[in-house]
Amino acid sequence: MAITLESPIEAVLGNSKHGAKFTNGLGLRTVGDLLHHFPRRYLRTADLGQTPQLHEGEMLTVLGEVVRSVVRQHTDRRTGRPAFRVETQLKAGTADLQLTFFSKSQRIAEWRRGVLAPGTRGVFVGKAGSFRGDWQLANPQMVVFGDPTDSENAADAADNQMAVEELTELFPIYPLTAGLQHWDVMRAVRFARQVVEDITDVLPEQLRETYAVPGLREAMDLIHAPHELKDVQRAQHRFRFEEALGLQLVLGRRRRALQALGTTARTGGVHHLLEAFDERLPFTLTKGQEEIGTEVEKALAQPHPMNRLLQGEVGSGKTLVALRAMLRVVDSGGQTALLAPTEVLAQQHYRSITTMLGDLAASGLAGGLFAGDQEQTHVELLTGSMTKTQRKGPLSRIATGEAGIVVGTHALLQDQVMFDDLGLVVVDEQHRFGVEQRAALTDKAGTPPHLLVMTATPIPRTVAMTVFGDLEVSTLTELPAGRAEIQTNLVSLVEHPAWIARVWERVREEVEKGYQVYVVAPRISGDESEQGESDQRDFDVDGNEVAATPGRLSAVDEVTEELTSGPLQGLSVAKLHGRLSADEKERTMSAFAAGDIDVLVATTVIEVGVDVPNATTMVILDADRFGVSQLHQLRGRVGRGGLHGLCLLVSHAEAGTPARTRLDAVAETTDGFALSRVDLDQRREGDVLGASQSGRRSSLESLRVLRDEETILRAREAAESLLEADQELTTAPLLAERVHEIEESASADYLEKS
């Protein structure tokens, strides 16, 4: 029976004792999965068998012969119990290397010494280091050749010898799971490449020629057994282009499908709220706000749904642009909904919108769009904490169409919320919402509503092109007048533990000048996080998670108590977090906005939308637990009233760690677009594709939207050309099948409805 890419992986593993590790540990089910399990990097083996060049900390691949092996007992410093190590002397060319293998069991140590008997030859992979003048590899991976005359181990010995004989100049380092070594994966991949038949290529031949990408079988050989770095680069280009093309085809088809959908054009004219609002504005719109406002008005006037991403720095005036779009829809006889991720933000939006509208916002008793001679519209707030009685009036006005603007949280998604004519949905901080939540709101409209997605997390061009490729992108780059510079300093308690006292002195000085301060902590109480929030996760170059800075994290409840009884005694200190009741949160925010509270100790509930012009300083405790975008968002809460802002990043992160790199970057610049690249580089694309801010591995496989900008541009060009000629891809059936698979996948759900 022929072995194909769809064959179960057992077809090439046989009765290997490692079968479960491939399927359960690495998640590889088919031969195709195995052949798409690419090396993450390569080590040079050109000098294999010769004396290695030894450099501290470098990964090393050496061919050598065991000179001697001994077992030594020692005491484990952590447990105080006996432990064992095998010390092996290896001759590699003219160099001597010490290999050390640690074990808790004497039996395992003795077995290891037997495997590494004097005269045994093999290949060893590990990190070079020096100890007391001797070069060593600690716990290296290895494959030993054994004795071919030993009938019991002859097959393994011959297989191992063959594996080494087939090594090229580049040794592949694969992603592994516990109990698997590089040799195990290499052997399985080598055999699969030899026996697999019928490798059909999803990329048509003409497309491969036009865009200079190798065929699938050639690319498989190049990536698993390269002779030089150029081979790896050619293969990687092929797989990255293939993935980018699939995504761009999905997005291109989505754009065309949206264009084909009919909706109600919102051209204004029934009422004149937008005109009245513009006349009342006490300031002039920025050039960017005017230009994007014109773009949005043109899009709303089309008979197909607007799908637009509005991005801009914290404080760039996105809410004003969104409000003017809402008023345009209300003027057209429709309703609008603004979906916010938290009650604090929903309440802030409600306050700011009603304040901006002034007498254009109707009270709960006015009734209709007119109160006397004054044209008005109802602005309603709907949140989950409202009682049944509190919700009755808003629900009625939403259902009758009396409410023109509805601001709310997830409560807007509930079945009992019925709109009369929902014309525009504005989603704030889109990364906080799942696909189903956004879809549930747009599904409440009789015809597909227009959609405006807002984010204060700047998105690089290729991310927008890859992830939001079915949305038009508008970017506000100017900051309105009155926004002041924010100085950001890193307070490293690793090097300077006493500096924390100066932090609180600085806070007291700001308060004594008449200003207010935010203190942000990553926990509510103990180790309890805000709902939906988790710490930033960091990874090394091989994709392995780096342990977070150890120690108990700052929590709002405890920090508030410590400050009021200690360094900030006598000041008005209050706390704010998601576990408080809605009334308590509202009272606290109102008191802080009114200047009745000096210092607000809070979680990330104040990350977006909170606007207190008199707040000049922010202290972020355990700042290494937050991502770049979150830190940038948080500090945007200060410096909003024309007063210079100060942000202090307090951390125990060690120099050289990803966390410290992140904090240094935030301290060095307030350019959100520069920081977005740092952020994406650390978090990869997982979060941008809809996961939480705090970091997750990317849902993309080979593609990286920053590194592969040129590839994405070429793939988009290819996708547009293919779809222009044949939207159903009938001339490329395998590619059409791949696109259908992506469209049916969970990631496509996000692409479709984001």
C-alpha cells in the first residue's frame, strides 16, 4: 500500500517505541504532519570529526570517542538527598571535552556509564561551557554507534551509523517533546522522505515559476537535509509564501463577498445632529480627524457594509471620529451601538459621549428625537450589573428605535436586547472580544450593519494586511493639542532595591503640587487576576517558555493597605478593580475625576478610556508582567491635561531577560508604532489574531508578519491576480481546497468577523 502525506504517521514509525511521543507529545498524526515538522534552527557540522572551535555558550555538534566514564555521588543542594552524575571524557579531534550527565538514580547513572564505555563512538550535541579550565557539555543529547557484532543492538547501531553518515553540513535542531531526541525525529523524517509517494503540490506550476518558489518535494528535502544555508532559505521562502497566499486568498474572497452584500446606505439628511454637533465643538478637528471623517462618511453612504479598522495612539481622538460616524447614522434614521470590553470603559464612553453631545443628548424622559425645538437623540448605557428595573427603560427605547446611541458591555449581546434599525457597530479595543461576541451584535441588525473597529494598539502595515486584510485601515497619527510628553523611567529593584522608597516620595511630591497619581498592580488580592487577564509570557529563541521573575506579585488590596499605613499616610488613597460592585467602581472613578482622591491603586481596568486631566504620574508595579502594548496603553492615562506626565516602571526583572528588554523599549520611546513592532516580535502573532494581550504562541505556522513583509506583499499580489481571473479558483483545485480548509478553520472565523 502506497504511503502518502495523508497516511497515518505509524506507517513510517513502524513499531517504534517512540510512537506515542510523536502523536501525543508533538501532535503529529500523519506523514504530512511529520514532514511539516520543520527544524527551528541548524548547527554547522562542516568540522564534524575535526577539532571543534570552542566558544562559551555556543551549541556544539561533535563526533568523538569516549576515553573514560565514572559515576560520582553528590548531595542535591535543593533537596539534600543523594544524587549521581556520570563524568565522561570525550576525545573530539585533538580536543578533550568533559560530558556530565546528572541523575537522581544510581541505577540510571550506572546504565549511562555502560552506554558510554571507553572506546564508544558517537555524535554529541550540547552547549559548550568551561569549568575549572576544562571544556564541557552538560547533559548533551547524543547518538552512539554501538557494536554491529552485538546481535541485540545491531539494528540500532547500524541505524545510528547511517544517521551520522547522512549528516550534511547543517545539523537540524527540531522542536522536541519529553523523551524524544533530535536523532529520533531525524530518522523518522529521513525514512518518510524516502518512502512517501504522490506528493501533490497545492501551488500550480506557473505560480511557482512566477514567484520563484521550489516545488513541495524539493522544499521538503531542502528544509530537512540542507547542504548550505541557501537551501534552508529557499525552502523557508516556499512554505512562508504558501501560508501567506492561503491567508491572502481567504481575505481577498472575504473582501469580495462583503462588497457583494447589500446594506442600507447611511447618507444623513433625515436629521441634523452631526451638523449641530460640529457647530458646538470648542476646538478644531485635526487634519487626520477631518480626512478620516470624510472617508467614513463616504463608506457609510455606500450600499454595501463598511468594514473599517480605526487605529491611533492613545489620545489621538478616535472616539470623536467614531461619535461623528454614529451621528451620521442617527441622522440617517438608524441606530448605533458601541461595544466596550469593561464596565469602567463603557461608563467612561457613556460619560464622554453625553458630555460631548451636551444638550444634543436627550434625557431618559424626553421622548423621541425632538424635545421642543431642539433636535436630540437618546444615549443609553447597558451593562451586566444593571438591575432588571434599571434595564427596562433602555431596553424599551432600544427596541423602538428611540435610542440612537447605545453604549454597553457584553450585556448588549443578550437575547432580550432588540434593535429597531441597527446601522453601525463600533467595537472598542477589538482584541478583548471573541469572534462569537462580535458576530452576536452584528447579527442583531436586519441588514448587515456598518462596522468600525477601534484600537489604540498601533498595528504594523503587514499585520493589518495579514490579519485585518478584509478591513480598510484608517490611522490617526496626530495628537490633539493639549497632550503633553510622558517621561518613562525604569525602576530596577534588582540593582537598586532601595529605590522603591524614592518612588513613594515622588508620588507624595506630585500630590503636594496638587496633582493625582495612578498606581497599577497586576493582581486584585493575593494571586487573583482580573477576569480575562493573564501575565505576559516570554519565550527564548527556540520557542521555550522563559520562567517569569519569581516572587509574590503586588496586589491592589495589599498595596492600598501598605500605602495608607506607610509611605502615603495622610493622603486620600482609594482602590479600583473588577471585583468591586458597579456602583462602587462608578463612585470611585467619579471621585477621582473630581479630584477628591489623590492616589488611585488599580488593576488594568483603567487601561483604556479613563480620562482624568489632573493625573500626572503613574507607578506600574511588577511592570514585567505586562506586555508592551499594555504598558503603552496604561501610561497613556497621564499627561492628558497639558501637564507633563511621568511613568515609573517598577520591576525585579534581571538584565538580559525578554522582560527587561520589553521594559527598556517602553522606557526609551513613546512611539506606539515602533513599540508595536517590539511587542509583536515578543508576543508573535497569537495575540494579534485575537487572543489575550498577555501573550500566546502564534496561530501562524511558518509565517511571521514582521520578518516576512516582502513575502506577504508578493502573496497578496498573487492572490489578487488569481481571484481577479477566477474567484472560485477552479483552475487550481488543490489550492481551492486549501483555501476552503482555512475558511472552515477557527482562525478563519476570526478573520471573517474581526
